[in-house]
Amino acid sequence: MTRLYLSSDGTVRTPGPGEHGHLDMGRTILGPDWRGDVEDTYAGMWNAGWVRVVDSPETLIAEQWVDGQPVPFASLPPVQQAWLKAHSVQVGKQLVWNARAVTPE
């Protein structure tokens, strides 16, 4: 399983040295003064427009929540939608958005 973040401009961010997953990446991206707990860190990333992605063997799982509510897939910037759809189709995986299957067009 590969864990990554997808920025609002379509940039893919994978774990760097010393980072072991989403939490570590989030803390690095949010900066050295960031002191939030796990939930605060995920919320900080989502509020900054990042999509959390898990690329597993059969599915591409992605999510973004703001104020405790799932962000609709259609509300993502077009570049994020395109990357998620293209990546799932390209590697033959089901795209799951906020725990619901999405059918790429």
C-alpha cells in the first residue's frame, strides 16, 4: 500500500525521508510549528485543499473532509478529479471517494 497526498494543483506528495505515512507528511507540510494531534493534522491538510490517498492493490482510496463533512467529489478542483480518475483507470483499480465507489467517466 502506498500512502500519498494530492495537492489542489495536482502535485503528488509521497513520504520523504523519516516520514512513514499520512500523519508524518501532514506534519511536515503544515510546518515545523504545527502542534496538532492526529485529527487536527488531517483536518489541517484537508482545509488546505489536500486529498489523502491510499493506493492499495485493488482500489485507489481517496478522501477529503471539511468541518466533519465529506467533500463531494465534484467539488474537487478539476486537476484533482482528473488525476484520481486517470490514475485509477490507468492501473485498473476501483476509485473509492470518501468510502463510496466512484465510476470514472
